[in-house]
Amino acid sequence: MTDFPILKIRSDFPILSQMVYGKPVAYLDNGATTQKPIRMIEAIDKIHREQNASIHRSVNFLSDKMTSLYEEARTTVQNFIGAPKTSQIIFTSGATGSINLVAFSFGESILKAGDEIILSTMEHHSNIVPWQMACERKGASLKIIPVTDIGELDIEAYKNLFSDRTRIVAVTHVSNVLGTINPVKEIVQIAHSHGVPILLDGAQAVQHEPVNVADLDCDFYAFSGHKIYGPTGIGVLYGKEEWLERLPPYQGGGDMIDQVTFEKTTYNVLPFKFEAGTTNFIGAIGMAESMNYLSSIGLENIQRYEQQLRDYAIQKLGAIPQLRMYGTSEHKAAVFSFILNNVHPYDTGLIIDKYGVAVRTGTHCAMPLMQRFGIHGTVRASFCFYNTMEEVDRLCDALNAVLDLMG
């Protein structure tokens, strides 16, 4: 993509000019967290310097201004993911907080003993453990979609998991380990054909491709701010209005109430019903600024460029005969998990770090997926739109150096 402004984009991220062990940093751990554009950093700095005040409750100038910025951020998120209404956008602490909200509220109000929840083998722990906890509280059980050898969900097996006790499906949009882009629209349609709602974990999707929740028709969609070039401690839960109205609040406190007496409390309207206490309003504004930055570049342009990075990395990594890749679906993001010649992933990551190449090693919060492939962990290189072809080359050169050193 010759017209993609990669040099300008890299200049927007101050940390990318940093030197590590005397070499320019090649940050390839974007699946864990992304770096931050200067306009987001400056927006947050300006708030702390000039505009900070509590939202919603006060009547002073600064509070009014901050409340307006916070609700503008909600509108930005609504537009970014194609939600019909701002009231369907709930700010949380992150994707984990969003999933826990649904698992708890849905579990407390809907689940009964003997009910079933469908997950997949490739889920992050954040989309496994909250549902396990709900099952333990209610006497429900999990049913698991298997993963094929190339790292795709077995859709035919998924269809056969439904029963008259299935209450909800929770599936990742993009695997944080395999990079597999799941056919989520089809997965949603199958769930709805059985009258079952579905939650999509979009933590690895919304920063890489255009997402329209209305088009997907999912009932819930969760993602994190820090993986979409925003700050930590902020995330989003989108929900269909009928579900958000039906489910009870996850937490109690200020802002989520209508009236409080010692006899009874009534709850606020959406979305405030699920935003107890003083939320991370500065984080929400920072996340919205990162979304505006991405929109100025264009998600379609970002997606095309990252697909080129992916294809180049597949070619280069595939030329290393001692490298075993996990996740070889054609429908794949620029995420690569691999083991190098039986060298322990931690050792591989430690050595290539000395070459200025930052990756992640371990189970990537996906132990059941590791068990599926009979391994204890991998090296993971996860790319995004500020990475370059040259950084792919640097990764491969560093891996070859590992082979030279470790045999």
C-alpha cells in the first residue's frame, strides 16, 4: 500500500523513536497493549491541567464542561462501532470488566440450574472465568466449540451444541493467540436461529477493521481502550436495549441510582444504570480521541495495510524451517504465535529483546487453547498499523540469531 502514510503515523507515536539496547525499538506486542498517539496523550494532559472536575453531579463550569466531553466521548464510541443509540454504550474498566458485567447480571437474572453456556476453545481467560463463576453460582454448565488444526472454529460442531437449555453464547471476534478472524456474523445468526443471545469479545478486532454492531446483530460487544491506542482502565460494553433494560445492575453506588431509601432503591436510566461510582471519565475521553485519530486515517486503510504486513510476515516467517506456527487460517489478523526449534518461548523472547524486538511469550491467557495444541506456550508477535515491513525483517533476523545461538 504505497500511499499509506507510515512515516507520518510512526511520528505520531513518541515511544516508537525510543532506543532499546542501542537499537530502535520494534514493538510487536500490540495484542497485549498498543502504544499511544501524541494527540491522545495531549488531550489527557490538557484535561488534567485545565478542565478536571467530576461529571454529572456538580453545577459549576468545569463540571459542565467535563460532563459534555464525557458524553461526547460516548457519541464517538457509538459512531465508531455503529451502535443505534448512545444509551447502548456503557463505559467499563475494560473488556474484562464488560464481560464480567454481562456474566454476573445475566447469570443472576437468567441462569438456572441445568442451563448451558456456549464458549469456544480459543477464548481468552476473561471470556471463560466469569462464565465459570456464573455456572458455579447457578449450577449451569459450559459447552465448548472445538478448534480445528489450522485454528478455526468448527462451525458444524457449534451448531450441534445447542439444546433447549442453551442460554447464551460468548465468543471472541479475533483470537488473541491464533489471529483467527472468526465468522462472527454467521455465528450470531446461528445463535439467534435458536433464540439465544450472544456476546462478542472484540478486544482484538475493533482496532484492526471496521466493526458495526448493528450489522453484526450481536446482543453484546465488549472491548478495551488500551488495545485501541487509548489509555488503560477504560473499556466499552455495547448491548441491545432490550437486554440492558432487562438485566439488573452489576454494581451499586453513585450515578446508577434514581431514588435511594433504606426500604428500596430504584435505578437510573440507561446507560447510567451500569455506571456506578465515579467512572474513568478522563480515560473515556482519551479513548474517544484515539478513535477519532483512527477514523482520520480510516479503518479500511488500516485494515488493508495490516493485511499487507500479515502477508509479508507469513512469507518471511514461513521461510524459517525450524519455526512452527499455530494458527494458519486464511482468515487471519497480523498475529503470529510460534515455537522456534523447541527453544523455550521465554528464552526466544529474552534473546530477541536484546535485538530491540518486543514480543510476548507464554500462554497469552489462553491455557485451554494451549492444551488443545499440546503445548505449554508460544512466542507471539502481534502487528498493527504503525509497524513496518522492516520490523518483520528484524524479527526474522533476531529469530535466526536465536537459532545460531541455541542450535
